[in-house]
Amino acid sequence: MLTKLLPDQVSKFWDIIRYAIEQSLPPIAGEHPDKMKNILMSLLSSKSQCWASYDIKEDRRILEAIVITRIFYDDASDTKSLLIYCLYGYEHIKQSSFTNGLKTLVKFAKSEGCERVISYTNEPGIVELINRLGGDTSYTFISVPLY
């Protein structure tokens, strides 16, 4: 089950969330010394969203993953998309959890007026799953460092 955390929950569980973010930062994050502080401020101000995926076993919640999203507005095309900024699994994420979580994100994106959910990954299993679900994985992320 994927649940959106409130800002006070982000504060309470910041150490766990921070670890997940540090392990899964996207290639666009760069090396700014204040990046984690900036990400926290974005989450606390609800400019970005933090989601917790968990499974329930024997009346206990088992944390599976942390997902950070952000509404991405492309002013050139006047479109909004929900960007999955980073995703970190504490354990192997079951396909059913991933699929159900994606459905939750799609509902949220629609409620925010987005046209699609976008992300980038280097995980072949996620690319394969998105292809099976009818998503577009035809683009390649390109990054050129400025030395």
C-alpha cells in the first residue's frame, strides 16, 4: 500500500527518508552541498511529496519503499506531469506493490491536473514492467558533465 506522508510525518521519519533519498538520488540532483536540506524543505512545504509503501503482515506494517514525487510543469508545452524523483526499496519490491503504487500515483497525478507520470531509471526490471503496462520507455536519459 502506498500512502502519502504529511509534512509532520516527514519530519518525524526524516532519518529513514533521508537514507532512502541518498541511496536513490536521480542523476539530475548534482552535488550541491545543501541538496538534502533543499529536498527536506521541498517536502515540508509540499512542493514535493513523500510516499511510503508498506505491506501488512501479522498486524504490523513493514516498510517496503520510499517514493519522492514532484509536479513538473513544462511551460513550453503548458503541460504538467508527476515526476517520480526517486524511489528506494528497502527490500525487493513485489510487482503487485509496484503496480498498486503506480495506480495510486496515477490517481494523485490526475487529481493535480497532470497528463502523465514520468521518471528515469537504470533498473531493467522497472523498464520491463513499464513496457508490459504500456508505458513509453523509448527515451534515454543523457547527461553531459561540465568540466
